[in-house]
Amino acid sequence: MAEGPRRRLRLVSTLLIGLVIVIVAQLAQVQLVDHSFYKAWAEEQRERPIAIDKPPRGVIRDRNGYVLAGNAVMCSVEADTAYVVDVEAAAAELGPLLHIPAAHVKQLLRSEAPWVQIMSPVSKELGDQIAALGLGGIRVEPLWVREYPEGVLASHVIGFCNAEGVGFYGVEGFHDTLLRPQHVEWEGPVDLASEQVPWRVAPVVLPQPGAGLVLTLDRTVQALAEQELARSVQEYQAEGGTIIVMDPRTFEILALASLPNYDPGRYTDFYGHDLLPFEDPAVSQQYEPGSVAKVLTVAAALDAGLATPETTYHDQGWIEVGGLRIANASRQAYGDQTVADILIRSLNVGTAWLATQMGPGVFYRYLQAFGFGRPAGVDLAGEVAGQLLLPEDYERWHDSNLGTNSFGQGLAVTPLQMISAVATVANDGTRLRPHVVGRRVASDGTVSTYQPMVESQAISPQTARTLIEVMVRVVEEGVPQARVEGYRVAGKTGTAQIPIPGGYDKEGTIASFVGFGPVPDPQLIILVKLDRPKTSSWASETAARSFRRLAARLFVVLGIPPDGTRMAEAVR
Amino acid sequence: MSDFMQWVTHGIKRGRFEVSPRLALRLFALVVVLTVMAALYLMLVSRTAARGRHIQQLEAELFRLRRENEQLEVEIASEGSISHIWERAIELGFAPAEDVEFLRPVAGEP
């Protein structure tokens, strides 16, 4: 070959080989050296987090399966602004339907944001109507809204859930984590409209709804308790009140009613109010229990072996404890009295005498065993511990506290702590943890049942039975207003002064009654607490009567036969 | 042929490219295998996409049914709420039970 063509051929070959080397080098740079960078970039453009439809929050039911808190479907009207074909037409259609000016809709649709929410929530019917219009770029997304089909019923127990799906107060607040649905999000390929492209099979891990809760509450008992509370507040002109109904054998709360209450579905109505009614007074507000606490003083003395119901003492109308002169509420002297009379006549001097016989060590050990001074441990949000000063707290505790505490003054409890303490007596001296959740139903259907938890053996079963008999005499001889025809019931009144800065309020009292029955096999315990009743300041004239009416109805509703029928069955 | 191309190809000697039947068969087999593999891959991808779409539809249906179910449950609960029942009971003339008598079945008697 001639020299000229050969040189040209070599030149072309060299150029081509050089070009190939450059291309290969570039390919190696892109595909090998910068592999991870380009891979991530590509995935970033193509793969986006895809949120799978959010499942509902767990349903709350009463013990018989009735829904107390469920989920309704509402809709959110949204727009992908880049895909709105005809802004004028869309605004003209949506404005009248959503009852907002079309100009406002137009402004939203012309916004530079890629996504705008036009209105949320709207009813499902309206959402369906808008979806049926088939407006390009307009989307109707379903969303869950918490619904309380029973309205105000048991509002304090249930609490409420806000628009973001966060629970507050009551069971909604306490079990928020359990009730919340699982949120599942996965990375996957999306198209230009950010819709999932199904060219890869999605992981079959569907988000699960929140766990369902079955409460110990009975909606019928709850409704009757609320009805009785409303009647009592009106009849005795009280400012508010609380009624708790419990099963003393299990410490299951059957009803928990407080006034004032609210509709959890309309909690936003109270925005801006100074006094919000959301806190449950039964667990979040403390009060001085007054004479109901005498039951515990007598229980302690009996259990410590320092007295029997027949033990006598001389009541001169007053007693001095720690330099403080303590008198009976009636300001009278009763002479020789038995320990049983202390409860029947509700004698402050008698309980103060018993407390001094026991001494602070024994007395406060029993009060703590009955659950005073610490939260009862109920599964409701916002429970407080109450207040029990102990001799160890030498800066605040005074010797006279021993005397005043013995009849329920100078210490503070929540209504739930008080009913739990008396329920301990009804339950042979064993204090369990009060609870409102009976069962938990996981999203896969697994049911976990609440197991009763023993908190303490406050007094012996023998002491408890002796005390119950004395408490029956309290109702039969001391507070006939609380008697329930056909049933033996035990109980104790409490008319407590209300502490204010610098002393006690001379105007109002807190009237309460805790009673249980039928004796000797108590199946119900009821606490009635009325705040500042005006028709009478005495619990025997107010709370005791409320107890009788409610107990009489509940015995029938719960199918508890009268004593005569039960005894006859027992004999057979 | 343009002057440039002629300049480029001037020095290339035309040769005879002879392919043996054996080599041709191997090349053909390779093409067939590659085609089959490509077809299988396409089939697999399209089937996966179809399955993915089907699963998406089933999920959407599941969520729709779940929503309807929850909605119905809440509506039923509202209709059967205590306040509703109370109103209906009063309308129908029911009254709270009073003086309830508990009957004791006696063994042996009907």
C-alpha cells in the first residue's frame, strides 16, 4: 500500500480508537465510579414515598359492645393545580357546592403551589357529588373523623380526639398510642401526577387500624347514673357533682358521671372558655371527704385489734388532739358510746379518740393501704394523687392532723380514691386497681383481657365483714334516707367543709354518700358527691337520697334479686 | 461516494467475508435464545405490572369497604344510642319498671 493512504488509515484508526477510549472512559465514570450518585438521582426522580390509605382509629365500646367512639368518613377536596384543565369552570362548579365564593376557589386553583386544599372536611355525600363531576385536577380524598354516637354520655371517661387524630383526656388520652392506627409508607415508582405506577408488586403490609377497646362501662348504668346526677344537681341546687358506680368484686367501673360535662364531638365549642369541662372531676379533682373517711379509721382500729364494734368510750362532746379542740359536728356530747355508734352517729370525737389510740404510725399505714396519698392507678388520663400529709413531712404535718384526718378533714382524695377505699371493705379487705378498660382487641382480632391487679390487703376479711355489718346499721339506724326497699345496703355519709385560703368556706359543703349492696354479697358500690347543694348542706338529705334512687333502679336493671328471693335461692 | 469518504476508505482492501454454516447456526441459536429471554422478561414485567395493578385495585376496594363498614357502624350506633332509645321508649309509652317481682322457678313445675 502506498505510504499516503496507509498514513491516513492509521490516523483515522487512531482517532477512532481514541474516541472509543473516551466513550468507554466516560461510560466507566458514569456507570462505575459515579454509579451510586446517578442511581440515587434516578430513584429520587422516579421513586417517591407512597402513603397507603390511613386506617381508622380503634373503636371504643362499652362492656356490651355498644359503640361509644367510632369513625365516620368525611372528605377533603383538593387540587393538583398543574392538572386543573379549566380553572374558570372548576371554580364555577365548586364555589356554590362548597358555599364559598368562586373567586376564592379560582385564587386557590391559580396558586403556584402544586397542591392546594380547597376545603376539609366536607360530608361524604358532598365529596361523592364533587367526585362525580369529574373535574380535571380536582381530587376528593376520604378522611376519618372521630364520631361519638352517644353524644354527651360518658364524655369524661371517653375524652376526645382532635382533627389530627390525637386523643386527649379520658380513655382517648390515656390509651392514645394503642388507639392510633398504624401508618405505612413505602418507596415506589410514581408517575408525573405522583400516582403509584404498578410495575412493581407493592409490599403486602397493609396498615392496621388502632386497637379496639372494650370498656367495663355499661351504657345503661352510665345513662341512669347521669340521669340521677342531673336530677340531684337540679333538685338540691348543687353546682355540680359526681357519681361513680363500681363492681366491688372486680373494681370494674360501671359508670362514671360528672357535671358539668360536654359533647366530645363538639369539643371545639369550648375554645376560648376560661373553665374547660374536659378534666374528669372523678379522677382529676380532689376534695376533703369528710365523714366517709371515718369508715377507714374504724376499719384500722378494728383490724389493728385495738377495738371491737362493742368497745365503749366516753364522748364529752370534744377532744383535744395536738393542741386542737375537736368537737362533734352537732356540737353535742353523747356520753358512753360504742365504736359502732361512732359510725352510726358520725362522731368526730370518737374517730379522733380511735386515731389517738392507734397513733400516727398505725393510722397512716392503714390510710396508705386504703390507697390514700397516691393515684389509684386507673387507666384514665389526668389522675391526681390527692393529698395525705405524713408525720415524716415535719414541716407541714402537725400532731392535730391525726385528729382531723380521722374524720376526713385536712386530707384530700379524688372521688375514685374514696370509692376504691370503701370498695376495699366491700371486697373482704382486698384493694384492687380500679379500671375502665376490660378488653383490648388488636387489629388481628387477638383479645387481651384485663386481669385484676391486687394493690393491697388493707384489712383482714374478718374485719371487713364485721365493719360491713356496722355499715349496714349506719344505713338502717343512722341514714334511713339511703335504705333501698328489699335490699340490705351498707354505707356512710360525708358532709365536708370546703377548704379556702385561710380556713374553710362557711357557705357551702360537699355532700357525699358511699354505699354498697346487697349485703352480704355486695355487687354494686355507688359514690354520690354533690358540690355545694343549697337545699340542705347535709349529705343525709341530699346524696343519700340520690344513692337510694339510683341503687333501687340499678338493682332492677342489673337483675339483682331482692334479699328474700336471693335467700330462698341460697336455701334451695 | 463523496471525496471525503473516498479519502477515508481508500486504503481499505475489500475482502471476502465467508461465514461457515456452523458459525451461522450458532449465531442463529444465540439470537433465538436472546429473543426468547427478552420475550420472557417482557412477559414477566407485564404480568407483574398487571398483578400490581390488581393488588392496587383490591387494596382500594378493601379500604372502600372498610370505610363503608365503619360509617355504617357509626350510623347504626347513632340510631341505637341511649338517648334515641329513650325518646322512642317515651313515644311508645314505656315507663321505668317499678315494684319488680322476681319469680322463682320451682323444680318440677312447668
